[in-house]
Amino acid sequence: MKHSILKLGACALVFFAFSSIQAQEKKEPNFDKMLERFDADKNGTISLEEFKSAKRKNEVPEERLEKNFAHLDSDSNGEVTLEELQTNWGKGKEKGKKKKQ
């Protein structure tokens, strides 16, 4: 009985350790799904208002949303395309953060 409990406990420990490692790995966002979620009028681009509307659920300050949108909208035309999203997403996030040594 003790042996099977130990086996079960060891299996659970391995499972949780593996799950934790997978959760820590950075995954590339699915930009197609992201565009689909943000693009309320389904025109293939994300406007500032669509971006604000989708991100407000996270209670991000409006100024921060506008700054983030401007960063994504590299051609400054007021619309973020799939290509801009793919190219600019995550750029500059490490700026100002200390690198681990």
C-alpha cells in the first residue's frame, strides 16, 4: 500500500514539475486570433477605439493604451494591421528592465 502511494506521489510530482516548466516557456502569441478578437468591425485592422475597448477589460489606463497602440501602429495611420501586430508585438518590453545574469 505504501509503495503504491509513493508511486502515485512521485508521478504527481513529475507531472506538476513538467507542467510548471511548460508554463514558464514563452509562447508566441497567435496573432490571427488576436486580430480577430480586437477587430470588432471585421475590416482586417485594429483601430485605436477597438484596441481600447478590447484592452479595457484589464483596467489598463487610457494613456498607456494609447502609447501601446502608437507603438504597434508603426506607419501611424490609425490602424494596426496583422503585419504590424506581428512585427511590433513585444518589442521594447525589456527596455528599462534589468537583465538576469
